[in-house]
Amino acid sequence: MTAPSALSDNAQPAEERQSSLRHRPLDRNGLVAGLCLTLALNGGGLLMLWRSSRQVDKPRPSGPEIFVDVKLLKFGRKRDLSFLPHVETTPRTADKNKIKLAQDPDKPTPKREDKKPEALAKLTDLTRNLRADDDERATREALEEGDPNGVRGGTANEAAGDPYLREIVAAVLERWTVPTMLKPEELAKLQAAACLTIDDEGNLRSFRIVEASGNPLFDGSLNATLGSIKTLPKPHGRFAGAARSGRLCPVFSKQ
């Protein structure tokens, strides 16, 4: 009777060994799963930390956007008026009464000599050429006319708008070139607004075009120019806070 019990005692350790062998792969899989979970948690924390650091560099606007337009003084030279003659004004006197004599109806009227057609044609051509030269000279002088203290790219005869905004727009216009396919009459109708974020050191941290002109060439050239600019005038004046928070949105045009 004791033999079966001894056999069962000897068989029990073998079953336990087989059971432990069956459970070993499960423990190994659990170890791998736990390691993956740990990496996922740590990676998520690092990702959140990176995103928070990126958000610090680009603060979100804390108020409504401020759209502003300015006029820049045209750069050029003062108009030269020295060629005009100095005319002294004299008081105007009343004309004396003149006695008009009646013409003699029997007196024959003098005949006028007709001008030669060839001479008249030459005079007409000469007059036309002189007028064309005058128009060309006037156009050239108008393009060169301006103010030595003006801004290249400015179009106004008198500056208008906030001084700090004029500095920003002037800095952009001096570096902004538009495609030659755009004609002057087209440029006169195009404008776009871009919101800028400028820190205390004048670094352009970010920008975004919020009101496009609708012309891809115009908008693309403005976007490329703003992307190439690293620094702008440091914020000052009443729009300094808007510039720091990204709510300052100047209107840009290339007339």
C-alpha cells in the first residue's frame, strides 16, 4: 500500500517542473509588455515637455488682432524750381477808353497767303516731338521727385501713421521685391495684412498672413520676404504690447 504513495510523491515534482516550464514564456511576455509600457509613458512625458517648450517660444495672442495701415514718405529729391523766372507783379490799371473807327466798306480786304502744306506738316511734327519730350521729362522728374529722408518703396508725399509701424513697414518694403509679371496698375490694387510677433530684442519670432490679397504672386513674395527677415525694429510706443503678443498686423502694399 505504501508503494503507490511513494510513486505519487515522486511524480509530483515532475508535474510541477512541467507547469513551471509552461509558465516561463508567459512571464517573459509580461516582461516585454511592461518594458514597452514604461517606454511609452516616458516617451509621452518627453513629448509633452517638448511641446510645452515650443509653445513658450510662440505665445498665443491674448486679445483681438490690431490691423493698421501707414503711409511712407516717398524717397527722392526735392523738386527743382530754380528754372522758373522771377516775375514781379505790378498793380493792374484800368484801360483807357479807346475810340474805334468804323472800317471803310469800300476798302478791299487784304488777301492772306496760304501756308505751304509741306511747311505746315513739318511744324506739326516738330510740335508733336517737343510735346513727347516734355511728357517724358515730366514723367522722369515725377518718378525721381520725393524727399531725401523718405523710404525706398514709399509712395506718399507726406508720411502718416504710428512711427513704430512706419519703421516696421519700411524695413519690410526695403527687402521686398515683387515678380516683374505684376504690372504697376495691378500692384496699386493689391495689399495683404500679416500679424507679427516681435520680442524685446527685435527678433521676428513668428508671422502669419491673415488677410491675403488673392494674388498668388503677390502673397507668395510677401511670405518669402517675411520668412527671410530675422530682426525688425524693437517694440516701442503704444503698439509695443501688440507686437510682443503677435496681435500687431500691419497692412503691406507695393504701389
